Amino acid sequence: MAENREEILANFQGITAIEDVAEAIYHLDESNWDLLTAINRVMPQDGSNSVSRSNDTHDVDMIDDDISVITPKTHPPDREDSNQASTSSPRNSATDLIEFQVHYNNKMHDVKMSPVATVGDLKKRLESVCGVPVCRQQISGLGGSKATSGALLGHLALPRNAVLRLKAADQLMADDEVAERLTNTYVLHVKHDDKDYTLKYPGTKTVQEVKNDIYSLTDIPVRHQAWTGWPTVMGLDDTVLAMVGLDHPQHELSVKRAPHAKQKEYKRIIVESSDSDNSSVEEVEESGDGFTAEDDMFVDLVPSERLQPLMSEHVEDEALGCIEFAQRFKTRYGPNTPNFFEGTLQDAIKEACLKPAKERKLLGLYLHHEQSVLSNVFCAQLLGCEAVLQTLATNFVVYGWDLTHPDNNLMLLNSVSNALGAVASMTIRSIPVDRLPALVIIMRVRSNTEIYSVINGNVGVSELVGGLMEALERFASQRDEDARLERERDARQMVKREQDEAYQQSLEADRAKEEIKKQQELERNQELERAESERLMEAAKQEAMRSAAASRVPAEPAEGCTDVCRIRVRLPPPHAACLERRFHPHHPLTALLDFLASQGYPKENYKVISSWPRRDLTAESHSSTLKALNLCPQETVMLEER
């Protein structure tokens, strides 16, 4: 059955108009590759809704960008392109030849070709003349997209002396040329035994993906494929078709099974490439001449030894369990896997959702289950897709957990319940095992952290990327809104802080003024007290001096005494009164001065001036008697302040 499988597939697609190869293979597998049974399976039996046979050719179908699938060529191998023509046709005369001037490596080569020769013939001729392999030839001047390998030179409307420029594909190309190559479509003619396949691919497909697709048609695993026609390029399998140096738009290849390649028994998972809701998964047991696995669409589930589980049983520490999961996941599925967060779920939520709005990310909670048949395909292909990895790395914090063991399942549910609430825990608990793995998308919506969506494992890459993009769009709009609200809140808080600071500064200024006022009042009081103390001290001193002076004043002469000296003292302004005292003529001048001091006019502050002749008595000898100073029997003196 394997030898005519591609014919059955082509006939089935032509009759049922099912263009999706994976879907067609699924129906044929269900019918054990019996064409009539498969047609009856998908076609209505009553004829009311019959499917018209497609008029399109089945030579080429575009390859889906998400999961590499192909549509084989339907015409038998003995059907050759009518455009093929030999350069040695005897019908061509020398006068009908087209002359080419080929510029290559700063040299000019003259080449003559028949008008009925093809572009492919010209390239083979250039290979012999210039030494550039056909697969690496880049020719300008042939007419652009019309110059396919099978196009006749005479139909390209070329001048008789056409000028062509040739360069090798491995030379440095300009950016616009690279972009043009990536958008080109490459048609690969693949020969296998007596079968021919015509496959159409975009320039972004890798050689590895082409080899994987060939496996689905020829049953030759990639490791057993022996190819002829691929250019010699370092890292060929990982190189996109646009950069390999293929003959555009058509390139010839051949493949066969490598010698000594043994077929073994495998259990395979066939995943429908369609991203629709009808995507299905089926386990198939085959041996001997059946499929031998090792394809992006067929995943080995029977390894040589038992795989280590992604998480140990009875995990006691959530953070350690998460770290163990991340390490074992990368060990099993290779480096092209998400960077899982290492820590508790609560820490992951803080890292993703509880930051300022402009720094937030989505939280992707990846739930794994070893008993789900979807696990290997989802992890190896969907999570390993470059678009998915880039999206997750840029916009997500990814937290992984293995739900296989009941204790670990319960630990995660408790963590989810504590962090997100009972509704979120119930959502995760309700996911059936056959829908796992699942990617639970969690985002911060306003002031709540909640589950936004759940992407189950039975999806394709496009549906997964679409779900991530939808969540990102919602998240971006919500994040912008939250950022705006945060900016407004921060602005209000800043105004409030500024007002509070101004109020505090005003209070501080008032307190400072009050302190200064109190300090000044204290200093003034202290000054008054000091002045009063000095005044009192001075008054006490003056009083002491008066008392001492009064004690030294001699007694006034008795009444009726005739020998007396009467002295009248005029007080200084503003005093208008006068002091009068009687002394004995033999009393010294000190007696008069002590008398005045006892009245508050000490000699240190006042001068005693006699009226005639005017003289300062305080400057006289204090021991002189009043009589000697001519103050008897009576005299009027004046007090002047010094």
C-alpha cells in the first residue's frame, strides 16, 4: 500500500476537493487507505450535496505556515513537460540561434542557444562555461518571473544579442534582494524511485521542513533520506529555501532511502495540521513497512529508555518544584523552549501583574500532564515555534507545572486558590486531561488579577499564536488605560504631596517665627531683669553711699547759736527747690559734701559752684573749713551735673 499511497492521496483530494493534506491523510488512515471507503466516508451518500471535483491541478499546493504539510503531484511519472526541449534539436538552424553575452566575474562569455531550448538548458550550458552550479545561478536579463526553468528561450522576447549578468547565490546580496527572495515561491520537483512530486514552498520554509514533508509521502524518515540536488551549505537543514541557492522558480531534487536503514516499530501521534476546531489526534500502531516516525507531524512515544518525569512526586516546596520542572523541561525538549519562571506562583504573579502598569506583563500558566497524548506535540512543536517563543519571551512571564501526580495537582490548585481565588482554581480543575497541556493566560484587569483565557493543547500554531495575540491586544489596551489612570493618580498624589509639603513648610515657618518671637521675648525679659537688677544694685549702692555720707555729716548747730554758717544750695534743673543747712564755721568742706551726698548728690556726679567769685568748691581741699572758703556767715552755692 505504501508504494501507491501518494496516488491514492492525490485521487482522494481530486475527488473530494479536500485541499488540506493532513485532513486527507486522516480520512485515508481511518479507511485503511481504501479509496472508495474514504470517499464514502466524507462524501454525502444521497447525492444532495455532492462535492464537485476541483478543476485545479494538483501538482502544487501552498504549504501551511504553521505545520509543514504537502500535496503531491498527481500525474504519473511518465508525463513529461511538453516544454522540455533538447538544445541539440536538428530542426534548429544556426541562423535561428539566440546569442547571449554573459557577464560573470568581470569576464564576458559568448553563448549561443536555440530558441526552442529552455531556460534550464541555458543554465546547464552556463554551468559548463562559467563553472557556477545551476542551483546557485542568479541570472538577470532573462525576463524576470517569466523565465522559469521550463520556459522556452524563444518565448521570452529576447533580443538576438541578449546581455545577461550571472552571479553565484552565495555572494552577498542586498537587503532588497534578500527580501524579494524570502517572498518568492519555490517549486521543487522531487524524484523518488519511479514517482515524481511537485511541491510548492514559500522562501521562508527550511530544508528540514521540506524533508519532514517528504517523509509523510515516502515513508522515509528524515535520518534515512539520501538526497541529491541540495546545494552544499553549512547548516543546510536549518537554512530557509531563499538562502540555500535553489534554482528559481523550479529546482530538481531526488531522494531515496539510505542503504542499511532498518524499519522499527513505533507508536506515533498523527496531528492534523488544520488549526480549526476539528483538529484531532489519533494514536496509530504500525510496524514493518509502516511509518517509521521522526517527523514534525509524527512524534515518537516509545523511547529506548523511560523518560524522566518533569516533576518529582510529592513535591513539598513549590519554588523547588517549579525550578525542577523548568530544568527537566529544557533537558527533554531542548533549548527552543520557553524560559519558565523559577519561584512560587505568588512570586510569578508579582513579577508579571503587580508592577506599575507600564512594566506589567501577561502571566502564562503552562499546565503539563504526562498522560495526555498531546503533550509531546504541544511542547515540541507549538511551544518550540519561533513566533510563540518570541511572543512569550517579550510579553509573558511563563510559569510551568506538572499536574500528573495528584499531590502536585492539589498543591497548584491551592496556590491558585490562594493567589487568584476559588473561581480560578475551579477553572483549572475543570480542564480534562485529554485537553492538556493547556496555557492559562492571566492578566491584571483594573484592580483584579484574573484568568483571561485558556488555550488547550488540541490547537495548531496559528490558533495558539492567534490566542496569544488576542490576549496581548486586550492586555495592551487595558495596560494603557491602567497606565493613564496611574498617571492621573500619581499627578493627584503629587499635587497633594506638594500641598502637604507647602502646608508643612508654612507650619514650620510659623513655628520658626513663634520660636523667634518667644526667644526675643525671653531675651527682652532677661534684659529687663538684668537692667532691673543693675538698677536695684545701683540703687542699693547709692543708698549705701547716702547712708554712709549721712553718718559722716556733723550735727547741725543748736538754735540760738550765733557762730554759725548758713549755706543754701540750689539744685540743678529741673529742680526749683533749694536745700539749706547750718554748719559751724570750723566744719571742713567735707561736711558740706557729705551732706549733699546724703541728699543724693555725691561729689562724683555733681560739682558745687560758689556764686562769687565763681569757683568749683569740689576742686578745693576738702579739709578746708567753711570759714576759710568764705562761706560764712552765709552763702548760696549751686549744684551742677558733671
